[in-house]
Amino acid sequence: MILGAQLYTLRLYTQNEKDLDYSLGEVAKMGYTTVQISAIGPSIAPKTVRELCDKHGLKIVLTHTDPNRILYDTENVIRDHEIMGCKYIGIGMMPERYRTPEWLSHFAQDYMGPARMIKDAGMLLMYHNHNLEFQKLDGMFYMDHLAEAFAPDELGFTLDTYWMQAGGVDVCQYIEKWKDRIPCVHLKDMAIIKREQTMAPVLEGNMNFKAILKTLEGTNCEYILVEQDICQESPFVCLKKSYDNVAALGYK
């Protein structure tokens, strides 16, 4: 498994070409060799993103892409990912209209066509979970309904360790359950500050990441991507701490 950085962590510092260039350089200096493109400035063209990543020796392995573009502009989304050299096209969060029992089934109905177009292009549509997917409908988690609706080669899961923990499930158990459809995983730790859950650099919170990483070794996971949406200090510092902590366990 290759250790990477989810650029959503640095979203305040990636909104124009100059800032993205600088931030990618800092990520490369930390030791990362792969990145996920997420929440960067919308005016930065895919060709420019690829050129900047190549400049700093960083491979683009996953994106979070506007769900409406995936749904209504699938061909151009595929083209953009071909330009970036990235085969995993990610949905960062279920659009709000699908988050109810009445409308959940419409997600599969709507996204099956794009998912199959993406598959035919040699890529894979990826779904990133939060905690909302661990509410139940007819005795099953929303995530289980998604897993049943799509074949593994139509929809992969970018499992997020923090949000699984926040959803009240056993992280290792569900990694094993979906072991054949999680090529990308978000490493995100949970700490408690003044009785409130918050995010922390990996291996500096309360989650058992040694067990989590060991469990991931038995899956099809290719990329473990550090992400920290909320940082108690500079997000650059947090990304570096996470890299050092995970790399010390032998993952780079």
C-alpha cells in the first residue's frame, strides 16, 4: 500500500495555480509520492494539475469530483481523468437529495449509467463515506444497500476510518467485509478534546491504527491517503506528522 495525501486537508492553499504549486511542493518534501485531488480551485485545468504534480514527482491516484458533473458530464469527466493519469473518480459525499429512505434507491438508478461508462473507460467510480451511511434502512446500513446495488467493478468504496468510527461500527470488521472493493482508503484519526470528537494526525488520536493498517494488508487496498478536515494547528504540520507516524510503521 502506498501512502498519499488527500489535498482536501490543504484546501485553503490550493485555490489558484501559484498556491497549488507551492502546496504540492511542500507535500512532496514531506515524503508523499501520491495525492488525491479534491477541493482545488475550479479554474485550474486538469492539464495544469497534471503538469504541477509531475513537476513535484506526485502521482494523482484519486479525485473527488462534482457529483453533478459525474452524472451529467460523464464523458468530459473521464477525459479529465485521462489527462491527469487517474483511474479512480470519486464522489466525496452523497448528494443531499439521496439521503432519505424514500430516495436512497434513486442514487443507484441515477449513477449506474455513469458508473458503467467509467468502467468501460478502464476506470472506477469511487464512493466516499461519512457517518450518515451507517444509518439503517430495512435493517441494513445505507452502505450495504449501495454495495448490493452496484457490482464491485461499478462502484468502489473510499472508506474513511474516522467517519466509520463516528458511525459506531467496528472499523476493522467493515474493512474485511468490503475487502475486495476498497482500492483507496482515507486514514483519519479521532481524538477527544473537551468531551468533543475531533480529528487528529494519524496515530495521535485514539483509533487503533496498527490494527487498521494490518487489516488493510489483507484487502485490495492500493492507496492509503491521509486526510484531516479539521486541524488544531497548521494543516501542513498535521500532514507531516501523519506521514512520519505512518511511515515509521513501514508504509510509504
